[in-house]
Amino acid sequence: MADTYCTDCNRSTEVVFDHSSGDTICSECGLVIEAHFIDETSEWRTFANDSTNNDPIRVGGPTNPLLDDVALSTIISKPTDHLLSSSLGRWQIRNNTSLITAFHTIDTMSDRLGLVAIIKDRACEIYKKMEDLKSIGGKNRDAMLAACLYVSCRQEDKPRTMKEIASVANGATRKEIGRAKEYIVKHLGAENVGQAMEMGTIHAVDFMRRFCSNLQMTSQEIKASQEVVKKSEAFDIRRSPISVAAAVIYMISQLSDHKKLIKDISIATGVAEGTIRNTYKDLYPYASRLIPSSFAREEDLKNLCSPCAER
């Protein structure tokens, strides 16, 4: 620990350095004072046979457990086996290079979506399992990588819409990614490799905070929106969770001082304007029971636009 000044506590407090995330955190209030702290200490290992002989050698990045370390090592063989061993070595290196390229692509897509490291790692693990099953050949590689990321998000309870995934999939369409997702779930589930390919049910609340943040809504509006989508699950609203989330944002927006155009909501959520209107029409009859009284009183609900008047 070390002492530094915390802007939230307004005093000098002890801070904790989280080396796994690179954050500097106040021990009093938990505020992240500095993000992405760079560890400038040296990375050394000793390869000397004698432990008393300190011969540190600088090494590269950490070992990736998903890569075959043998493929990166030197293959030493007898002269008579030279042809066989060299062919095997070239095959191993090609196979490993393909995985490295795939992992790099997943990493790039994840960064563009702002996903955490655990989701990236899970997606890489899923792709590696598919490679081990020899199930990648002949498939659209970009669609398979994007589908691995989609499945990983679902398994980590941080779902992304298919449209969001497709936006970083290097040209792969939502239809292609959807097919690749079904292919992955079918093959890994059938082979019972690793964790079962069970993806939890998507709820509208899973998308709400991100959608609201994209629209720069206030914390009060976000809280009200989250409460509405949770209550909506008790009603027979036969719409997709993403559509419900978009319609709720439109409903809350009408009751706030910062009204949002349905066009802007459509862009932020990826839901068509017509779908938002139709879902809003389904939610409208339950508005008095959905919207919390702390956000809008009963007389304020008169400001809600009638679905019949909606253009």
C-alpha cells in the first residue's frame, strides 16, 4: 500500500495497486484513482542448471495455455528422420500460427466492443475446442470467431446483440454469425467437451445500462428504466428482450426533461423504429403499473404519448 490523495474522500488515504487489472484503488471508498497502471519492473527468469548461478535472461510475454508450446520449440532429430521431423515442425508451426491469428482477431473484436478479459479468454477457449475437433474447415472464419465471442458473452452473462457482434466481425453478416453460433453449440454440446454449451436466458435488463449510457441518460432515468424492464417480465409481453429494452427507454424518455427521438433510440439499440413503436404499444396499457412512483406520478403519466398518436 502507499499514500496518495483521493478526490472522493478529499484527503490523503492509503491506496491498493491491483496488478491484475492495473488499477490504483482507494482503500477507503473504493474509487479507482488511476486505471491501466503500467508495471515497469523487469521480467526475468533464470535458465541456469545450478540454482546458485544467477544468470537472468530477459524473456517475452506470458505463455498462453491455449497454444501448443511444442509447436514453438526447436525439434532436434536424427539425420534419417530429417524429412519427417521438418514436415511435422512446419505443420505444428502453421497450426500454431493459425491459432495466434485467430486469438488476435478475437482480441481486436473484443477491444472494439469494450469487453473484459474473461470474455476474450472464454471466446479463445471455445475456438480452440472447435479447432481440436477439426470442425472449422470450410466454414467462414470471421463468422466462427464472431460466434465464439457471442457465445462467450452469453455464458458470462454479459450478452451483446447479434448486430453489435456483426459490427466488428470483419464483414460477416448476422445470418452467417447466427448459423456459426448454432454450429458451435451443436458440436461442442454433442461432444461434451469442457463446459456444457448452455447459454442463459437473455433479459432486457442485461442491455439496459449500456443502451442508456449510449443515449447519455441520467442515473435516475437509468434506474427507472431498469426497474420497468424487471417489472415487465411479470406481464405477457411477447417481444424480444432487446425490443422491450428499447421501448422502455422510449417510454421513460417521454416522462423526462431530456426526451429522446425514436430515431436516436433505434440507432443506439439496433432495434428498428417500427419494432420500437409496436413494442411500446404492447407496454402502454401497463404503464401505470410499470413506471415507479418515485420517477413519475400518476398525473405525469398523461404525458405519455398514446400509441395511436405515435407516428
